[in-house]
Amino acid sequence: MTSTLPAATTGTVPAQGTPVPHTSPAGRTAAPRRPRSSRPDLILCGVLLLAILLVQGWNIAAYPTLSDDEGTYLAQAWAVQEGRGLAHYTYWYDHPPLGWIQLALLTWIPKLISPDAMTVGTMRAVMLVVSAVSAVLVYVLGRRLSLPRWAAGLGMALFGLSPLSVVLQREIFLDNLAVMWTLVAFTLAASPSRHLWHHFGAGIAAATAVLTKETMLFVLPAVLVTMWRHSHRDTRKFALTGAITACALIGFSYPLFALLKGELLPGSGHVSLWDGITYQMTRPGSGFILDQGSGSHGALQSWLYYDRVLIVGGLAGALLLLLTWRWSVTARALAGPSLAVAVLALVAMRPSGYLPAMYVIQALPFLALVLAGATASVAHAVLNRWRKPDERRLLRSGRYALAAVLALAAGAYVVPRWYDGDRTAVTADAGAPYRAASTWLATEVEDPADTRVLVDDALWLDLVHAGYRPGLGAIWFYKADLDPAVTKTLPNGWRDLDYVVASPTVRRDAADLPGVDAALAHSTPVATFGSGEDRIEIRRIQTASGGVR
């Protein structure tokens, strides 16, 4: 392994913008080559990128099943594109809007070419752009953090080809966009040129990540640690001050926006940022992650179901690097990603916190980097650190044989499991019930423009394209109980509806939504697609006399 650290200052300060010399464990000093100017780096990164795009892109619309969160973010992006505001219903500051504004930009050209393509399954394809950028940034960041080429490639492969990554990075989640911006911040913070504008840019990228998904706040200390290690001591205070100032100024634009709209604090007749924050901070917790039966434990089990290697191996790698920080060059170089893994793990273990299934997305690049870094550290110890100058050839051959055995054993464990997980992702059709329900509602209902349907957001845009009135005909089921602007259009409650589409999400959450629950209770199925818990029922509302509307 060729681990490197910045050369010690000996009285001569490197010029601003000059690549900083790196010192290898063997004591040799050489200027690091940028990946874009290194043909082996470009070839390795390019081959891995093609593999990642192929695996993540194949069958992307059909697997995994469509989720309500995806539909929500895409519908909000559609509202931005259509000039309807920041959301397709009342925007209540549940998340900063920058995330779906970016989605609106990403989906604008496909929608312009084919307006009816603005649906969850089709628009998942734009997430390949985000995955591609993030995967390349993982490789570049690994190289800037002194990982050898093969280890940076390993980190990129772990990040992009893990079955857990393939499933979650396909989906239209704000977390994927936020991770991309966070990686931009880390990459700029670790810039070998040490330009001050790189550090300002890191602050801007970090703020963009937080305004895309606010939980990225937890990773900001790790960005600062990386910047501290990679900035020159003579300009460090300017670098950190500039980055923090840029981050804070952009971050404060969100409460300033709410203030200018008169929606910063609670009041009569309007939503407020304060109420949105209060909701997020006080929502019911999902329990301790190690407590069987808790929602958090269920989320953990779902992650481990897709890939134990990245989760368990990444946590073990972070622990190894943190424990060997004093004497391991690789551990010190990866201090930022290791800290990010540690902080995100501690946040996930809060007994009173809410742990969504997509939370792990934020940790994926750092788990991949620390696992690759720990692997490189072990390889360096086996091949170089314990080697004596007068070591015999037989013993040296034994070291290489041990390293080869360890690598083959790891491959024998990982490859079959990843093959099975990725094979499911590229062959299974989990979205068939949603497509069938969408087709039925578009073709079997006589007058969509005069029909009112309760539906989850995964199908909301499908119905809008089929001719249902946005917000009045196609009604996101949450809003029928929670949004006064919608409830006032339903003075008779469930009696004013024609259909309710009972997807798994609708059936799960109906217990907390009296209006939706009543609609399900006073309806009968007219079409069912799929089976078991994943089935989708289209249910027609009954009148008080036992007939149908």
C-alpha cells in the first residue's frame, strides 16, 4: 500500500494553489497525481462507472416497488415545473424545498420531451445521473485521502454495486441528492491545491446538502475535520472561517424565506417553519435500534437483508481506523469519513429518535470508504509494515500468499451474496401492481375529470396524466384528513369520494387518518392487482343505502 500524508513544514510554505507534496510510509516524497491526469485512474474509474450504471439502470422502473416518498418528491417537483408553487398541496415546511427544486431541473428535459413520462417509474432514470456523479466523487475523494488506486476503486465498487446501494440509489429520494452534495463538499475540502475558493466551495456544497435534506447537518463536523487536515496551517483559519461563513449564510436563506413570507412563527391561518421543525423533532420515535420489535430494528434488518458486508464491514472498518488513528497513516487520512460513520451510527441508536428506512443512504459513501481504507491498512500491514529489510524470499512470498488467501476468501463470501441481490434488482418486477392499477384507473373509469379518488403519491401523477383534476380529483390520501384546503372540498367526508386506491401505504396509515379509514370501511373492491401485503385494491365507495356512487 502507498499511504501518504502532507509533508511537514520546514520553513517554506507551499504556494497557494500548488499541489502539496505527499510522503509515503517509505519516506519518499512525490507530488500526487490528479485522477483526471492519470490514465490508469481514468480507466479504472470509467470501467467501474459503466458497471455501476449498468447494474443500477437495468430494470430501474420495475424494482424496487414504488414508494409514497418518491411520489411525494416527484409531485412537488412537478408543481415547481408547472408554476403551482413549492408543492402540489400546501407547502408546510416539512423539508427545505431545494431538494425537489433540483429534481424539477433534472426531470425538466424528459418531461418536456414526453409530458406523460413524469411518473415515478419513468423518472427514476434521472437518478442514474446522481448515482454516476456520486460514484465518481467517491473514487476522487478516496484518492485525495491517500488511498491507493485499487482501494479507491474498491470504495467506488462498494458504494455503487452493493445490493443495498442498488436498491436505494435507484429511488427518487432527497437523501441521494444530499449525499452527492456532501461528497462535493468533502472532495473540495480535501483538495490538494488548497485554494481558498475550494474551501469556500466546500461550505457552499455543505449548505446545499443540508438544504436538500436537513439531516446532513450531522455530517458537517466530518467535513470540517477533513478541511482542517488538508488546509495549510498558515491559511487554515481563513479556510475554515470562509467555509463556515458560506455555509451559514446560505443555510440562513431558508428561515429568511419563511420570514419574508410571514411563515416563520406559528399564527392563525398559515403554516410556519417553526411548526414544521416542531413536528420533525417531536414525531413518535421508532425505538432503540437493537430492541427487537421496534421500528428502528426493522429498518436495520431491512438494510442487513440487502447487504451485511457494507453495513457490518463499514462499521468495523470505522472502528479499526479510529482505534489505530495514532499510528496508522490511512486512519489519519480517513479521519473525516470515519467520524461521519461514527456520528451517523450514534444518531441512529437514539432510543427516542425516528429512523426512516432511507437514513442509511447518508452513510453509504462513508461506509464504503472506511471499509476500503481498513482493507488497505490491513494489506499494508501484511505486505509491508511487518517486513524486515533482510527478510528471506520465502517469507516474503508467504506474505503475498496470505494476502491472496484473504482476498479470495473475502471475494468468495461477498460475490455470491451480491450476485443474488443484484440479480433480483435487474430481474424482479415489483412495480407491476402499480402499473396495472394506473392502467385500470386510466381506462376503466368513464369520466376521470369528474371522478374523485383517494390515492397515494406514488400514483398521483399517473392519475393527473390520465385526466383527473390535480388535488381535487386525484387526492393524496394524507391531505383528505390533514390539509384544511382539501378537507373543505369534502364537506361530506368519504361520501364525496368515488374510489379509494388501497395500496400498502394507504392500508398501513389509515388507522391514524379517520377520513381515509372511513373510506376504506365504506368501499368494496372492484379490481385487485398483486397479492398478499403488496396487493393494490381499487375500491368503489358505497352510499348509505348500500349502492355505489
